[in-house]
Amino acid sequence: MSLTADDSELALLMPQRAGMPLMEYLSLVFLAGAEDLLRPALEQLEIQAGQSVLIYGPDPRDDGQLCHFQEWDMEALVLQPATLALGELPEYHKALIFVLARPWLLGFFADWKYFREGAHHFQCPQRVLRRQARKEARMRIEGHIIIRRKRASGLTTVLANLYDFSASGASFYTDQMDFAENEMFLVEFEIPNCGTCETIATTARVETLSHSIYGYLVGIHFELTEVQRKKAQNLYLCQKAEQIQQLSDTRRHRWAPPQKSFL
């Protein structure tokens, strides 16, 4: 099976589940800026035939099944798996579903009805979280990021674990509890097989994590010169090409999260 552009983008948008309960995982995907739609009309969701969908079951080892939206059938959500199921069907019942319905990313729980004519049928969701999908999708990336901060005692260095990256910003895991919004510092990290990025960054958000080996997820925005911006864009395109190639490799499990390393 060849991946569509939407399949690849949805795959790169999704964070690592890494054994999280479904509610915690939904909260991680919609950290900020989400609109809460209660009993939405079908037209309000703007889901079109062929758009990319991920279904997650309650099993913490379930890293998602890629599907495509087929149609609404008597207000039932009909999702066709991108690949034929081998063996028994997953136990969904109450599933967590994400849809890339441009320009929106939708997330919701839905009750499974049945599997018929090669497609899953789910009841219409009663509550949907919706946010704008980033124009520059963040890509998941493993590796370390070095943060150099000015403190009263002098220059300090923090080593953290990268979470995602784009040409305009990044996120990282840390156990340091004193990061604050709008704090400015110097960051340096490497994009494997592509190059390094060193720039000034500003903290955009700090999220506390309850189901993680890390205490916090910190989002940063790069303060780039024109030369640095071009380099960051080149690194982003290089990494995107690498990840899409990996996603297209049938020997890999498409949704298996990379292993986390302890600091």
C-alpha cells in the first residue's frame, strides 16, 4: 500500500502513545487551543471521503490502525482500514479516533457497532475536540537538545529529550520545573543524517505530564535570522523525507513509537 500525503502527515502529527491510557493520550494531542464541540452536526465536522483516520483501542500496546473515511451511513461513521486485517479484529467497543479533516484535526471517542463489508462502523460521536492542524506539521524526533540558560549564578546547561521539530519551533521533555513562558535561551540539537540546529528560542508553553517518565513538555519558538531560517527549513525537509521513507517501508510497524531514553 502506498501512503497518501494525508496519511503521512497524520502519522507525523501524532505523538507517541507509549502505553498511555486513551484519555491521557487525547489530552496530549490537544494540549492547547482546542474547540470542544458537543453533539456536533455531521456537516460541522467537515469530514470528506478518503480523509485519513487513526483508530486506537484501549489496549496500551495498540499504536493505532490507519483507516480512511468512507461515508456516513445512517449517522454511523464508516471507516475502511488501509490494509486488510490478519487474524481477529481488534477489540474496539469504545475507541479513540483522530481524523485529519483539513484544515482541522479532530479527536473523539466513539462506540464501535460492527465490522461489515470491509469497514468499521462507529456510532456518531457525542463530543469532539477540534483544532487547526499546523501549517508546518511537527515531526516526531528522537535525540537530545542542549539548552543554555542565563541564571543569577551564571550560565547553566540543561540536557533534555527532543519530542518534535519543525522549521519554526520544537518541543522537548524535561524534569526541570522552572521553565517559564516567554523565557529566552540558546538551544542546540542535531537532526540525524541532516545536520545541526543552533538558535535562540523562546518558551511558548509548559505542560505538566502525569503519565510519563518525564515531568514536563516544553514548547519553544525559534528566533531565527534569515540564514538560520533557510537552514532550519532545509533540516525540516530533510527529516520529513527520511520519516516518510520509513513510514512507507512495509517491513516497519507504521505506528510503533520509538523507544524513550532516560536522561
